[in-house]
Amino acid sequence: MSRVIDISQKLDMGIAVWPGDTQFRTFWVMRMDRGDACNVGSVTMSLHTGTHADAPLHFLERGGASVDSDLTAYIGPALVVDIRGADAVQTEHVAPLAALHPERVLFRTGTVTPDRFNSGFAYVSAEAARALVQLKIRLVGMDTPSMDQSDSKTLDAHKIFAAANVALLENLDLADVAPGTYELIALPLKLAGMDASPVRAILRTIERQ
């Protein structure tokens, strides 16, 4: 039987957010212990909190919103690549992928923890982004809060991927995932006019016949 691996960060009050962004908060609108007929919870959060899918509107003034996402990009075979110890995804990490013909690539960098923002997280170099586009990758995922460096003003990797219609997943939890090929399911919500969406991302092991 195939096994399901949850690669989503847990959303709770202690989750790290980008400096200056909206903190994750939960509160109750109705509570049975206060005499209400049922429990009704609510949250406030940035759409970039935890595991999420960036839409082009996040970094392009006229980019597409989450509601416009091609959902087929977020479902299908995905190759997990371990680059721990590297400061960035470089062309040397991409070159070996050519022989594997992956549709989706998830990079495990090990440079972040969910409860503390680390501005020195690993990113995707512009050269590596172009190399991934040349391989006709449909989706790139990272265990970091951004494809670009934390102090980037130009967001080169984001824009290179957007120009090639490459879907983006950020803040994945790949800490316990071994390198290899899995089935990815990580659907963004149907959010109109928004620049990103939370996702519940899972990997399912592929049983060999």
C-alpha cells in the first residue's frame, strides 16, 4: 500500500512569518462552553504563512491570482532532491535531473525551522531557475519561505518561473522525507484576486510493480 506523508507546516500561534507580515492568530466566534449551539473558529493570517502556493500576482503587477491556477501542476509525480549544506539551488544541482525527466521538483535545504525566521535560508539562483525551465519543470517547491534571497528586490527566480508558467510551492516540510519520486497533491484554494494560497501538501509513496 502507498503511504501518505504530510509535508505541510502546522499552522499554530508560534509559526514564523516574514518580518512585518501578519502574525497567525486564532479565535472563537462561537463556543459551546459559552452556551452557543456549536463551536465556530476563525483565523487571521497572511496568505504566505506556512505551506503555500505563490501566484504570479505576488510579484507581478498584472500577474494571475490564485483562482487562475492550473491545478494540474499541483498533482502528479514529484522528485524530492536533498541539497542540504548548500546556500542555494545552483545549476550543479539541476544538471543531474536532466536524465530523470521530472515534472515537479521539491528541494530539501534544511535551512529553516517553522518557529523561527531565518533570513539566511537557501534560495534558487537565477541560473538554476533558467536551467529548471529548460527541463520543462511544471512545479518547483522549497522548504523555505521564498524562491529568492530574503533581501532580493528583483525576485529573479520568481519571475523566471512565472514567465514559463512554473507553479511554486514554499514553506514545505521536507525534514523527514527521503530523496526520491513521490506523488504530490498540494491544491491552492480558489481565492479570487489574491496573490497566494495556503495548501495542505502531501506526498504519496509510489508502489513499484
